[in-house]
Amino acid sequence: MLPPSAHRRTRTCLWVPLWLLLALPIPALAETAHVLPEGAAAIYSGLGAGTFATGSSGLDRDRQLRLRLDLYAAVSLGPSLQLSADLQGQHNRVLEDPTQGPCPAADDYCDPTTAFGESGVHLRRQVETRGPALTLGLGARSDAWNGETRGRWTNAGLASSSLVATLVVEHERDGTRPLTLVGWAHGVRVLGTSTDNGGHSPSSAVMGGASGATELGPASIELAVNGMTRLGGLEYGDAWVETWRPTDDRWAALRYRHLAARAKLSLPLGPLAGLHLSVGRVLLAANGPRDALDVSLGVHRYFPPSWSPS
């Protein structure tokens, strides 16, 4: 059986950028500076549900329900090197209370949207140090297929593509109750937007966070905070309403930022698998939903270096 520390170190590096205007605090978000051992692999699948009822103005709107399928896989490419990929399916809809606006509308602004959200690949290398574990990464992400629905209140993304640079630092403290502390930062360079008319690209962004995890018998619990900001764009106001509100580029033109918190409970399902329950909540936000709440439930499966299909 794997020791508890091995379970911690094989946690999947599941993260989904939160810089999209309508993004929620995805509870699968978990960072670690440890990569998979050489020859190992891991997969994760989970279901999630999110909701919010405030818009960019801070006014009450039709409440959204956003259902999600999270898929993730990682494989070791050699000593201290890991390649991962993630894919997210979404079904987003509003509850259609006409007294709260902005639905119903004459166009497809509030139509239900079923699509893949932003997905990508990520390469990480763990750097050998005598102190805390350190990992550097570079990834590519896109949801170019969402061009036709990017302007909806229920959109699954902004049809943009980006490069992501990653830095993760992790310290593990042994003792009666082990404690794992993680700090991370991402720099997101948006490359452009894939639409028929070019469109307005969202600004590049920076994000970061910190978490602490400890063991409670066979289980573990993790508490985390994360935040992000776009580096450019407009604040919600008359200039945005007059120029961008009537266009499909409405969400890309805003300078969205937020601070969110998350709690995660993990339970072992045998020596090579685990069950994960997460709850996330936006605490502060500008130019986006201020009451976003998200829950998810998922399982991971770890394949040690000696594993083979036979």
C-alpha cells in the first residue's frame, strides 16, 4: 500500500483557470509541487454544479445553474517530468425568472449552452532543491470552439487561446499531524480569440493562491484561497454598456478579478484510488458574479510505475 505521503504526492494537479468572466471557483483546483514518479500515471473524473445570480453590475439576475464534467489525466515522461491534459464538459442554463432579468431575451442570449469549456495540456518539471519542493510548468489552453456562443449569459468560454506559465512551491511538515503547505502562481498570456470576425480578446491575467492540507485519520482535508485579475479591460460602467454590452465581445472587454475560498475532503478508496468532495465560494469579485458557489465530487485512480494492463 502507498503511505499517506505518497497519496499526497500523487494528487492530481487539477486546475482550471478562473479568469473567464463567468468562471466559478472550480473545486477540482488543487496544486502540488510534486510530479508523478517515473513510469506512473493518474486519472481523475468528477461531476460538479455551480450557481450564481448576480451580474457584472452587482444586480440580481436570473440564477444560473452550471453543470460540469471534469476529466483529467497525467503521465510521467521521465524523472521529474510530467505531462497532463484536462477536458471539461458544461451544461449551463438559467432558471428563467422574468422579474430578475436579463431573460427572457429576443435573441439567444440566455439559451442553454452545452459545450466543452476551456481545456488544455501542461508540462511540468520538478526542480531539485534542498528546501521546499519547487515545480515549473508551461501549458497551452483553448476553447476556440465556443466562438458562436461566447456572448451568451450562459457561455462556456470566450473562444480564446493562451499560454500559461506556472510556479509551485510546497513544504511538508511531519509530526503528529502532518501539514502540507502550497503556494502557486500562474501567468496567462492570451494569444487571441477564434471567431469569424476576429473579436476582442480578453486581457492576459495573473493568478495565485495558497493552501494547507492535513490528515484526519485515513482522510485528508484541504483549505485554500485563490485570486486572479485580468491585467487590462474596462470596469463596468457607462463606457462598457454603450460600447460593448450590445456585442458578443461583452465579457472579454471587462477587467474581471476575484478572491475565492475552497474546502476539500479526500477519502481513500483502497491503496490506489481516492474520493474527493469540494466546495468553493467567491468571496469578493469585480465585474463578475459575486455570489458564485460550486460543489464537486470526483474520484482519482493512481497507476504506479509497475502497473501494466496485463
